[in-house]
Amino acid sequence: MPELPEVETIARGLRAVLPGRRIVGVRLGKTDFIDDPAEIERRLPGAKIRAVRRHGKYLLLDLESTNGNHHASSLLIHLGMTGRLTTSDPAEPVPAHTHVFFALDNGRELRYTDVRRFGRMGLLDEASHEKSLDSLGLDPLEISEDEFTALMKARRARIKALLLDQHVLRGIGNIYADESLWRARIHPMRLGARLSLEELRRLYRAVRDVLNDAIRLRGSSIADYVDSEGNLGGFQRRHRVYQRFGKKCFRCGAAIERTIVAGRTSHFCPRCQPAPRLRRKRH
DNA sequence: CTTACGGCCTGGGTGC
DNA sequence: TGCACCCAGGCCGTAA
């Protein structure tokens, strides 16, 4: 489940090998996760990759077609839950569920593998910043503490839902939401507006520390995630609550609990992260 | 407008 | 060996 640290790791890996390369061939398998497969087949061959960027959980390959007038566009890729984007030698065995092959001008190949095909791929025109990208919130590693606290204070939704909402902050998923809340000692069901300034500052710090630590360890490999070279991440060994139901809290020893918040399984320590007081509903 | 929730997509893992 | 079921993240429709 690639979230910000995993996508950032992949982006850095690809940034080391892709810029300046030209795509010389495209081969597609199943295409139901691609916006317009015919357009990809038509426009990518001959395009030069100028840059690799991350936007929340999205990857962007900035392209330049040199058919006369400079035509700039970007290939937008979301890895969903199980997407992998790797470079390899074309002679290497092809993993199951590999559906996109981009042949590169240096003889290597960029492959997209996705067991579930919950990912997404599409071509973005320079100007047509599409809704899915423009409506995203700020990057949690770029936002200031004041911006962060103001954002959360203004909302009555549960803090876990706010952290997961890509229109509030972009890039945080279930793993890093749970890990951040544990570090900040805040229960996932607390309401944003009811958190104290002190708690929000702690959470701001926790989110950034968790994400930066995870990037340093090249992401969390739970089921499918590997980086652009096929290597596993290391942050799963640092998880303090995620998928640790029933195990001892690293801070206080209490058994980690599990509940559903915002439709997602959420792990927390019942002692370190006290539940919000139940408020009587008005009729 | 904000929030909560259920359903949908797919297929590997689990449990019987 | 089979098979029903659960679950993951993002998104969308609906209801309050």
C-alpha cells in the first residue's frame, strides 16, 4: 500500500535513472486501470522523460514530445494498493500481473505490475490540471505548523478521517495515520476541532517524524511494496501499532486494540491514546 | 457545505 | 481439493 514514503522512495529511485531517457516502445496488457490506453500507445513512443515528481501518492513523469512543436505532458501514475513501478533488464523474467512495459532508449525497461489493478494511469496535458490533482490538500512535509493546526482546528471530523482525507493533506494512508497518532498519543476517534493546540503541535511533529523516518528506511513493505529496483523497504520493522493487534504497546505495555474509523481498520494503544469522552447526542 | 457510511472494483489469503 | 468470505484504498452516491 504505497503511501507518501513509498511513493517518494520510488520517485527518488526513478529520478536517478529516467530523466533524459526516451521511451522507444509501449506494450500493454490489461488496460482497465488506464484512462485512455490508445492515447498512451500513440503518444508515448518517442517521448523524452524530463523529470520525475511525486504529488501526494501520485507519481508524475514529465514528458516532452519532439514532434515539431514542443508538446509537454505528464504521465500520471497512482499505485493503488498493489502497484509496482520498476526498471529492469527486458530479459529478466516478467512478474505475474505486469500490464505495462515501456522500452527505454538505453535498452532497459520500465514495468508496471499491479495484482489488484486498483491503481491508475493516465496522460495529463500541460494545461489540463485535472480535478484529482488540483483538489488535493497540502503536502504534510511542506505544510507549516500554523497551517496544520488551523486546518485541523477548523474541522469536526475524526482526526483519523482528516489525516486520511487527501483533500486535507496529500499522501498519508492508513499505516502512517495510525503510526502518527500513536506517536502523538491521540486517539483516532478524537475530533479535529476538539484537539488542544498542544496536541495538534504534537501531531504535526509526529506526522513529519514518522514520514521522514519511513522515507529514510525506504518505506514499509507489508505485502506487495517494493522500490523501483525491486527492493523491500525497512520501516515495517519500526511500526508501533499498525498490524500489532493484541501485542504490547512499546511505550506502556498495554495490549494494542483495533477498531474501525473512517471505514478503515485502526490500531491504537488504549492507555497511551485515551478515547474521547462520549457526548450525548442531541435527539 | 460538512460528515458518515455503504458499495464497488480485484484477487490473494484464510478457514472450514 | 474446493470454495465462500474477508479485506485493502480511493471514489462516488446518498442521507442527515
